[in-house]
Amino acid sequence: MKKDKSVSESSIALQIIIGLVIIILIYKFIDTKIFKWPLIIMIAGAFFYSILDDFRELKMNYLKHHLDTGEVPTIKDGIRNWIKAIFFLILFLISLFIVFL
């Protein structure tokens, strides 16, 4: 089944932020551990698999664009993407440290 809408990086980022906010709210406001941890696991799994499908579609669109136009990503683009990924990983780890401690 083909989707009519295209997936963008900002929509995936918004899904990730909403998922993290919901998981943090569950962690902070549900006190009963027998309900808290299974609910967190189920919600995290649902968000993971919904984001995974969108990420795969985004990657396919990116590759299709570069194959159609004949453009080849340069080393500068790769370095920029790695720096961006490392920055957001550090930001994510700091936010987890702040939330859970």
C-alpha cells in the first residue's frame, strides 16, 4: 500500500519528541510499577515501529532522489551528518540523565 504523503525529517523528529514526552509522563506520574513498566515498554515499542517505517521511507526517498538526479553526496555532507548525529545523541543522553535522576 503506497502512502500519498511524503515523510520529512521534521515529522520524524516530531514523532520522536512526542513519544519521549509521553514516556516521560508515564514514568513520572504512574506510581504502580506493575502498570508503569509494561505500559512504557508497549508505548515505546509502538513509537519505535511507527518511526522505523517512516525512517525507511525517508531513506528510500533520499536514495531515489540521488539516483534520479545523479548527485553524489560528498564527504562534507557525510561529516555534517555525523556531527549532527553526535550532537543529538549527546543531547538525548543529557536529557535522559536529567529526567531519570
